[in-house]
Amino acid sequence: MAETINGMKRTCMCAELGEQDVGKSVTLMGWCHKCRDLGGLTFITLRDRTGEIQLVITPDNAEEIRTKAAKVRSEDVLAVNGSVQLRSAPNDKMKTGKIEIAVDELRILSESETPPFYIEEDDNANEQLRLKYRYLDLRRPNMQRNLITRHKIAKSARDYFDEKGFIEIETPMLGKSTPEGARDYLVPSRVKQGSFFALPQSPQIYKQLLMLAGYDRYMQIAKCFRDEDLRADRQPEFTQIDLEMSFVDCDDVMNVTEGFVAKVFKDVLDITIEQPIRRITWQEAMDRYGSDKPDLRFDMELKDITDAVKDIDFVVFKSAIEAGGTVRCVTVPGGSSFSRKEIDALGEVCKTYKAKGMAWIVPSAEPRGSFLKFLKPEDIANIKAAAGANDDDLICIVADKNSVVWAALGALRIAAADKLGLIKKDDFKLCWVTEFPMFEYSEEEGRYMAMHHPFTMPMDEDLDFLESDQGKVRSKAYDIVLNGCELGGGSIRIHDHDLQMRIFKLLGFTEESAEEQFGFLLNAFRFGVPPHGGLAIGLDRMVMLMGGCQSIRDVIAFPKVQNSSDLMTEAPAPVDDKQLEELGIKVAVQESNQE
RNA sequence: GGCGCAGUAGUUCAGUCUGGUUAGAAUGCCGCCCUGUCACGGCGGAGGUCGAGGGUUCGAGCCCCUUCUGCGUCGCCA
């Protein structure tokens, strides 16, 4: 039977105590981390959020306490009163290893069943199990550290933006489903049956309307929802540090963001970020790194070798060039030592991204390669020069349309760097990627889509191409990238009714459909809109990267798994017919498909 | 939807390629002993739907098919 806390009051936390407290009487509460019963002597390691401390029960203690101490098991919740004393045998590995608590009173406030896995620093249990018993997993010190880091970053954000004159304003969770973008999570209306709210993919339109309303510096730590497939760095519900400013252009938003990022790194990791953060255009990012989120912790840049190979009689290259594509390469330093198997593995990486294959060559005195029979000695020299390669390097070549070449080589670059151990975990390399294309062509939709979102302002100098050459139009959008991960992004927004209508039209909206979907916004735009822009930073990703975590799940208290379900609560789950009836909803799928 | 990896005591894993007695180890758990442990120690014990279903075989944890679950990834993510 559990004992009550009645009359006992916690006086301090476990790891707060030190040598200076010797002689003090304290009351501690926490979990039994481990027991060591030596017969006459019993040691209990007590754990709370701050750390651990050793309790000792000796033959001098009353029989009742000794019996009780012998009954204590891992993860029981204990309350103890006792005095701090120096240990006769200190433990250097423990923060509180010089002292211990000589117990005067011991209560077992709650008994624990044997836990399904040990509560310890490293995650030694299978993630499935950890997530089912998330509340136990969260007892682990490194999970607690992650959530505390998260708290610190959020606090740092609120402090920084408050100081800069931003106002935190909440926006609705129940909003209107809008076309474009990710799949919405829908919430049925009971009052208006057959109609649905959508959970926000981001507070985008609301924050723009707040600018229009005159709150010229807004921020919010906002929950966002996107019903898309998950990844190691993507959850269906996630948190953004969202901001918007009036009367600004790109530089203003980027500068205020840089200040924030620098402050967070200083506050949380005591790392000084070099400012200004390097800026590269989207075009340059693609050309040099094959990615719009380049990892700048290592080199191995892509090189365009189209000119060097255009006269080679190799059909793979020829056909790619004739179709308007390019031939590019990544040079893997020292890659001549790679086995055939290792090289093939790099080829497989390329194929994942739709490349038909990967040609390779080691341009040494006795060259090796996958297409040597097509090459004259001067061809090899030309490729070597164009790639900037050395004799013992491996030149990996992909020929295709640019989008495929970039994607394949961008991925190859990372895979090779990872293999060579060039990616340092404790290194933080930030950059801005700017001048994104305004539109990208969707094969699936058969039309141009907004690359950022439909409210993004085109670059002033490209406005004239809007109707004539959409692929050429760049936007006032910018992403902030940390170690090859998109940390955040934003843009300057359109604040002109007519320009917004032009963009909607280009995206395939008719006047009527634009009115129907975004009428409230277009209407608002008739009442004086300040030029504005903003950005959102992925809080989860920021915590993940700064905390050195491999998965975003490790920085979210109760995350979802790959099929968007929660292994602990088993959500989503069927609901009562009565609930559905009230909502006017009939489920069309068979029950077997639901589970 | 595609591709890849994984699933065996409570837990972490070995065993699977090459089918063959009663499926092992470590740790945890239970009992007894133990006065300075901290990965306490000693002795003893319990603990298995080898993810599930089907097939091949005299015989399947192991081979084949289907399926479920988790992870990574492509597509998708304005």
C-alpha cells in the first residue's frame, strides 16, 4: 500500500546538493534509480529531474526503515528525510558522489512494476517500445535534456523578439482549408454538417492580416499540421517560431533572424555564430552543391563538365546534352581506393534520384573507369581538369536534365562525405539560400506551382517575365539552412491586390475560384496593406540539430510514428457511431481498412 | 504507392547463409546470504506464440509465399 506525502515537504532537488550542505537536514522526493542491498547496509540511488544522489540505510536505522528499504524496487517513488553527510567512499563518476543522505524517514509513495526497459542515459531500448512507454522514456536524462533545450530555445525566442518589439499573438487552430500546399488535417463541423475546418499548415494568412491590422511586428510559437508522410525530420504536427514584419524588405527579415539564431546559439550552446551569415543564391546552391539546402561542413562541390565531354562519342552523355541537359560530376578525394562495390553503392544513391546511372573515372596514370573505352587520353585529361581532380580521386559523373543531375549528385556528395567521415557533428555551418524560382513546373498537375507559396513577392527585376517566362521568375524568398537541413524559410509577401490576382491566375485560379478560396484576403487587400514579409523557423529541427539528435522524435515529448499514429495512446482510433451521427458523417471504408 | 533494413526470454542480442536432440548469452526479475556499495558480490530459480498466417519437408527460428509492425528513404511535404 502506497504511503501518503502527508506532512513531508520537499526541501531541495537531488543534484543541487554538494559538500557545502554536509550536516543539513533535507527532504528529497524522486524515483528509485537503483538499489544495492548489502545485507546490513542498503544503498538507494534516488533520481529526480536534476540528477541522482545516494541514500544510505544502516543497521543504526530503525527496524521498520530497514525492512522498508529492503522492499524498494527500481522506479518506486520515494520520499526521504535525512541528513547530508560525506561519503566514506566517494564516487567520482557521480555529480553528488562526495555526499550521501543518511536516511531518517523513508516513505514509498508509489510502487512501480518492473519497467519494460532501464531508465538510463542511452536509449538502449527499441524505439517502438520507448514510444509505447513514452512516459518512461522521458524519464531518461538525455530526453529530459532535449526537452529542456527545447524550452531554452523557445524562451530565448520569446525574449529576443520581445526585445525587438515583436508581439506574440495566437492565431486559430480551426481555420479554412486552402488549396495548394500540403494535405490538410480536417475537423468536421457539428453545427454546419458537411463542412470542415482545417488545422493550420502554418499561420501564414493570419499573420499577413495582422500586418494589415497594424501589428507591425508579430511572432508566435505556433503548432502547424501537415498530413504528409513522415521522415526523420518531419512530423505531422510540429512547431514553428513564426514571425512577420511590416515595412521591410528581404534584408530586414534576414537580419532580425540572424540576430535570433546567433542569440540562441550563444544562450543554449555558448557558440558564437559568425555574422553576417553567408548568402548564396538558389542557382549557385544547385550548381555547387546540387541542393537548395547545402551542407557546408565539407567541400566536394559539383562541377559542370559538359564542355569537356561534349565531343566524346558516348551516347549517355550525348543524348543528355542533346535533350538540353548537362553532364556534371562530384570528385571524391582519395576515392581511387574505393572498391567496385563501394562505387556501385554510390551509383545506387544516384539511381534513387532518378538518374539512369553513374559514370566514374579515376584519372591516374593508369586510369580506371566505367566508360574508358569511349575516352581518348586527352578526354581524360580534360575531364580531370574540368573536375579539378587529382590522380587518386574518384570522379563520379551524372548526365541528365539538370533537376536529376543536381538531385543525384547532391545526394552522392553527402553519401560520399559521410563515408569519408567528413561530416563533423559538432560543427554548425549556416547559410541563407536566396532568389528561389517563383514557380516550379508540376508534371502531375500539368501547370506551374508556387515554389514557396502563392503570396510570395516576385523579385522586382523579374516582374516583367511573369506572363512571358514563368520559369525565369525569381522570388523574394529565402531559406536559412543549417548543416544541410532546412531550418526555416520565408519571403516578402505580395501586398498588392492586383499583383496577387495576377499570381493566382498564373497558378491556375480563375477569378471565381480565387475569390472563393481567398476572398477574405483579397478583400482585406483593398484596405491599405503595408509591405510586409516574414519567416518561420522549425523549432523541432532547431532543437534536433543543436541537441545532436538523429530524429525529430527525440525532441518532441509525444511524437507520432511513420504512419502518423501514436503508439502510446493508439490514436487515431475509431469513434462512437453517436459522435459520427452528430457530425453527419458516414464512414465509407470497411472496418478492416480502418485498423 | 516504390526500394532497403529490422522483428527470437521483461530487455539487448547470438543462432537463419549451410533445416536435425530439450533455442542460447548477457542483463533484468524472484528467493536465500552479505556492513561501504555505486555495472556491488555469492548461491539458487523462474522466464520463449522465434511478429502472424500459409506452404515445402520425415523434420522449419532457419527455405518459399502472404501479411502485420517499427525504422530509413524516393514520391509527397505551398
